[in-house]
Amino acid sequence: MSRVKVLIIFCLGLLFLFSESGIGQEATESQSSDTRKTILWTGEVLSVYRNKGKAKIKIQRNSYFSERSEEEIRGIFSEKTSLPLFRKPKMDEIGSFELENVEIEFGKVGKLTKPISIELRGSFSLAEGKPARLVSVGLLIGAYGEETFYQDPARFDATDVVRNRLVKSIVHPKDGKEMVLVHTGYESNGKILYEHMGYFLYGQGSDPGDDSYNPKFGVPDRGSLEEVPSFYIDKYEVTNKEYYKFLKETGTLSPPHWENGMYPRGKEYHPVTNLTYREAEVYSKWVGKKIPSEWQWEKAARGTGLIWRLLKDESYEFISQPKEYPFGNDFDSALCNTKESGSKGTVSVYELPSKGQSPYGAIGMCGNVAEWTSSPYVPYPGHRPISGRFGKHLKVIRGGSYSGTKEDAKVFARDFGGIPNLLNDRKAGIRLITEVKN
């Protein structure tokens, strides 16, 4: 082989080698740019004596240590005996905790024996320049690990998403009612994004004098939003016929406005109304469901109220998209049975147009009959109204009714019941939920 050919082959080899190296480096950099150092677990310092102290890790369900054996836990602490020391609330690292002894407590979790707490004893070592007075009860110790913090939702494995996705509707085995899924995340172009997050923007931000005022409405952030896990909600309100079946099977007394213990003729599919909260509770337990919280109810009626996305700098961008009615921001009397519709009474739940359904497919969440929620009637966090009758002995009522106005039927509008008490105040109907078991 001539020297020229050898030289050409050698140069091509070098070119291939460096190109492969460049690709590998680029992949590594791409991978590292989407990962971050995170705190895997924390334990709280419970006692301090001079330079030594004791900390305790309470092991919650599905936490870092919950499924590990004693041998695995001791192995983790034997590998790393110097643990970072954090100061709340910003989790500033101020030094380290030098581990000397580990005690693991086991207990019954259901029928299984699992670790429930870990007690750590050791000494404190503060970072240079940190004063000794910082060492106190309430500090946290922990351990770092790596996690992926950013991935474009479009890159998620489509087959995996479909395989693990909850079905959009179910039929409940007890009452045979269709229930629709109120999922976490939000829908965009037919895809549900950020399904692991249940962010929800509640209330309104324009009228501080109203009981629905949310002071953080105009500037939503992770600290002011509610997280509502996925659940199923009745597509339609509970009807007279369905409630009558419950009365017959349990021997419960019928509502006083029913003549001879029977609902009004021809209204078997109208929503049951004038129930007390205690009656709603008994019915929900009989059927194996729950009365929704007011935030579950509001999310089912209006949607998330916003969209969000994780940016490359690890911050979240939130964009408000609130609705005033389940079907949009413009009132339509044909879609909502209130005074404005002129019906002067309830209508069959099956006569309500599907065009008026909520973003999740629930029908009749605007007017017809008001609905009980399980939430106490108290001001929202950060709101201090000048006047109003609030109390934990009262329950929030949502949705408005045929006898109320379109303002009463807005998705954020709040009413309440419980006067003189929850046993006697006949004020609303019901729509129930089933929570999703993870």
C-alpha cells in the first residue's frame, strides 16, 4: 500500500474519531443541561447540645425510604456519612451533619411492616463564616441526587402516555351514573400536558368585597395555586328518581316538599333539591361516593383557569385563561337555567344542552339547582373581607339555580348553607365525585 493511501486512511480515521467524540460530548452536554441537583429526602433536627444533635426522618408513603429494607437504609448512610445541613425556608445550605449513629423504627403500614422513621445522631459542622448561633432545632438535614427537570411535553413517549392514562368516563357500579374525568394537567391541541400537576386557579380577582375574591388571582404562582388531583364527577346532578331509590332501599324519610313520600309527577329526571347537607352526606355514603370540595366543584365547572410550562431556567410561566361560565365568558340563557331563562322551575337533567357542558363534560353546572360542597364557608387565603357571615359550621354551595340570577350561577360564585344547622337547612341538590386511587 502506498504511503499516500496510508496517509488518507489515517486522516479519515482521525476525522471519524473526533466527530464521534464531538457527538458524545454534545449528547452529554444536552443531557446534563436538562438535569439538576435535587434534595432526595430531609430530616428535621429535634435537639441540639453543644456541637451535637439528633434529627428524625418521618417516612411517608411513596417517599424515598418507604419501600427499602433495613439493610438498604443502613447501606445508604454507610456510603455517605457527611450530610448537608439546610436552613428553612429557602433551604440554604449552611454546613454539614457528620453522622455517627443510625436507628430505624419499623411499624405496621396496613398489613405490612415497613420503616416509619429514622433517627440520626451526629455533630454539626458549619460552613466558613457561618455563626454558631445558626445551629438550632428546626434545621433540616438531607441528601442530594440528580433528577430530570425539563423535558418538552412533545417528546414524551406517546405509547406510555396512552397506556397509563385514565379513561375519560366511567359508569359507577352502585348507581349506574356516568362520571367524567377531571384530570390533572391541561389539554392543548388534543393532548393533555403536565399530567403530574393539578394546578388550578380559583375565584376571581376583580371584586375584593365579594366572598369569591382571590388576592393572588391576577398574579398566579406555584405558591398561590391549588393542586387538585384527578377525580371523577357525576356527569349529571342526582335526580329525583335516583334519590327515591335510595329512600326505598334505606327507609329514609323523603324531603318535606314531596307529597306522600313521592317526588312531583313527571319530574323523575329533574335534579333532587331542597336537601340538607346531612341528607346529602348519608346519600353519598350509601352510594359509595363523596361530596366534592368547592375547589373540586369549581375545577370541574371551569377547567384549570390557566395553562403553564416549565422554562429552561427552571421557573414556571403561568398564563391565566379563566372562564365565568362552564361554556365560556358570555352568558347564554339557553345553556343555563336561571331567572334569565324564564323556565321558573327545574328542568330534566337530560334536557340541558350538551353545548353548555364544562371543559370536562359535566352538564348542568350552571343553574337548575344549586349543589352542596364539603368545604367550610370561610374567606379564601389572604382575603380579609370587611363584612360577611363566615364559619366552619357552614358549608359552601355552588352553581346557582333556576330561582337565582346569572351572577349567582358564575363558576366562582359562592353561596352557603347551614342556618340554623346542617341538619335542617334545605337549600341544595347534589352531584358527587369518586377520587382516583394512585
